Amino acid sequence: MTCSLVWLRDDLRVADNPALVAAVDRGEPVVVVFILDEVSPGIRPLGGATKWWLHHSLTALRDKLHRLGGELILRQGAAPDIIRSLIRETGATALYWNRRYGKPERDMDASIKEYAKASGLEAHSFQANLLFEPWTVRTGSGTPYTVFTPFWKSCINRPTPPRLPAPTPESITSPATLPDSDVLESWNLLPTNPNWALAFPVRWTVGENGAHAALERFFAGRIDRYAKGRDFPAEYSTSELSPHLRWGEISPFQIWHATDEFRRDHGNSAEISTNAAKFLAELGWREFSYHLLYHWPDLATVNFDARFNHFPWGEPDPEILEAWQQGRTGIPMVDAGMRELWQTGYMHNRVRMIAASFLIKNLLIDWRVGEAWFWDTLVDADPASNAASWQWVAGSGADAAPYFRVFNPVLQADKFDPKKEYLHRYLGEYEHPMLSGYPEPIVDLLESRNRALEAFKTLADVP
Ligand code: FAD
């Protein structure tokens, strides 16, 4: 008795899942596995908020698989060992997965493919989580793009658009005897003592259904004001798809074609087309971030612009850092953002830029310290987008904001939260600072801005 093994990773969905479709089409019984690998060299351990998401996402996926007649096998440990062991246990003769783009993950997949080949097994990998494979997007001179606009232009002007989403398999046949599975609860992915994620379910419906509901909600009104509204944190104008995309509960192909269909259904009106193009361009930033990660695998730890290697960050003052992490800097827009993050596992993009700029520029703390905090606390913590965005704000990244751009959090709040709705939403005591003991600013904004400009000026002298 043989079977096919599908190894799911960042693609926790049954719709538009080419690896799953190919395994089912092969006609043998199918074993679907997810491996929690926190031990293989180079694999970055998940942050707390993403673990919370993963727990619920696996629960939702298991339910989806059950409805199709399948089962989800859970294993914990070094993925290559577990795959080898599952091949022995199940007698699998073919392996299927969708591609990943981090270097340690790619190396691991390549070594497993080698092993499969040497053992006479089939191994098939598929494009599922990026619209454009990073190695296929090149400048005229054959180098990877380092500037977003020409990158995205070259992607969207290709003669053939991204492929259509693959259909969900009608049913999945499991082998008569399934291999053992861990019990999800034994992985302890959910926080306890304290359970800091108590309010997360108010904002999020995790899983494939939740992802599609978020997309529907986006089309049901948010998209109409996306291009302008996406900068106003009090408005719910963005899709909030990022954590769903992080775990592949929805694919960029599904989003691309649904957006295209929406545009056509609205007669390609100029307004809808502008909003739709802006939305797809943001998906483009996700693609660009992965393009960077693929070509510069150390994106989360090494300055893209080597001049920044000479910048003397120094050790952060623990009290100052804690004030930033806990939203007690005395700078309302920064604090509101950091509290949104803590309460919901998410922060609006505009406020992410403000909070990150404040840490890097006004507090002169290394962007990697902020990146690590976001990695631990964001439900959408993403190896490519988080690293690329932090480097973007620092000025050390590809196509980054210039280092002399220092967001002024007060002016930003006036401009993007004119009615102070966002501030009031996350900063209850803001209305009554004298009564509640809202902290005084931990730095003077003007002084710290000038200090940053002086410090960053030294970069101009680095060859
Ligand atoms: P929408 O505006 O609806 O955009 C649709 C999708 O496009 C998003 O879901 C996301 O996948 C992608 N996208 C949008 N903006 C960006 C961007 N600037 N860079 C890359 N992709 C983008 N995004 C993450 O997904 N994970 C992260 O870990 C992450 N860390 C960030 C850290 C900092 C310091 C900053 C400034 C930004 C970060 N972003 C990150 C990008 C952005 O803030 C989020 O993708 C966005 O806020 C998600 O909300 P949304 O789904 O409603 O976005």
C-alpha cells in the first residue's frame, strides 16, 4: 500500500493549494502533515502572537480537511527527520509541498528533495504563496530589483497574468492506517499565565473562512475608500488580511483574481480601478519584501545598506525600551500604536511607521531591537515584510525612506487622526492625563530629532 505525503507549512488552506491538488490527483491515499520545527539550524523560532494564530489556524485547517475526508497529522521536531520517518511509517512514494523563500527553509527543502531522489521517491514543489517567483523577476541587466516601482511594473506588465486559483479537491482519501499525530494542545502554542491574547478573538477570525470573510468585508465597502483611507488608523479601510496571508490561509492568487473580478463587476470605474490598483500594489510590497529576502537572506539581521554597519547604536536603556514596548513613552500616537499591538496583535501601517521611526530615530535604538519586538507581538509577523519594513524605516533598506526622514508623531497624529479617534480608542487615559497619570514624554521630540540627524549625518561620510 503506498500513499502521497503533503507537507503543509505557510499554506494552511485547502483552496488554491497546488501541492494538495497534485497529491489528490495522483490517486493514492493522502497523508497531510504539519511539522512544528523549532530545532533545525537557522529556522527562526516563532513569536508568541504568531503561535497563538497558528494554534487556531491548525484547528480550522483540521476541520476543513475532515470535511473533505482527510486528516491532519501533527509532528514536532526537526522536519527532515520527521519527513524521513513519516515516509517509513506510511510507505509514501511521493512528497508534495508549496515553496518557501527563506534560505534555511530552501536549503532544507533542497536536501529533502535530494534524499527523495536518492530513495527513488517523487518530490514535487509548487508556486503557491507568491504571485511572482523571486528568481524570475530581473532588471534588464539580469540583477534583482532593489527599487519597488520598476519591480512592480515589471511584474504587472508581464504578458500573462498570475495563474487562476486551483480548485479545492472534492474529497481526500486517507490511508486505512494513519500515522500517529501529536495532540495540538500539547504544543502549548497558546499563552497562559498571563493570557495576553484574551482580546485577540474580538478582532480576528482565524482560518481559511475568516480570511475569505475579511476579503468579502473589504470588497463590501472598505475598498471604496482604500487609496485615501488606508493612511487613517481610526478608519477600518484596509483589508486586515496580513495574518491570514502570513499563514497562507488565503493565497495572493485568490486575492489578485477576486480584486480583478470586483473591478470588472464595477465596470472598471476609474475610482474602483484606482483603489484596486493601490491595493494590489500593497500586495506588491509583500512580493518585493520576499524578493529581497530571497536575494538577501539575512534581511532581518544585516543592514541592506552596508554604510549602516558603521552606525554606533549602543545598548538600549532597558527602561526606555520598556516604555516603548508598553506604550508609555508619553508620545500619544506611539503609545496608542504600541497598545493596539499589545491588545490585538496588530498595528495599523501608518502607526507602525511612526512607532518604528520613534524607536530608531528619536530613541536611537537599533532597528533590529524593534524588529524582534514586532516579531514576537504581531499576529502577522512575517520573515520578509517585517524585516524589509524595519529596514525601510531605518533608511538602511532597499528603496528605503531617506535616513533624514524623521516622522513627527504629533504632526502625524494631527494629519492622520484629526479627530483623535484612534488615540482615544487605545489610550483611555489620554482624555484625562492629569487624573490618570499619563506619562510625560520620555524624550523631547525636537532635541531628539536633531540628535538623530547629527548622528545619521555621519553615514554620509561612509564610502
Ligand atoms: P492592506 O493595506 O489591506 O494591504 C494588503 C496586503 O498587502 C497586506 O495584508 C500585506 O500582506 C501587504 N502589505 C501591505 N503593506 C505592506 C508593506 N508595507 N510591506 C509588505 N507588505 C505589505 N506586514 C506584514 O504582513 N508582516 C509584518 O511583520 C510587517 N511588519 C511591519 C513592520 C513595520 C515597521 C512596518 C512599517 C510595516 C510592517 N508590515 C508588515 C507592513 C504593513 O504594515 C502590513 O502589511 C499592513 O499593515 C497589514 O494590514 P492590512 O492587511 O490591512 O493591509
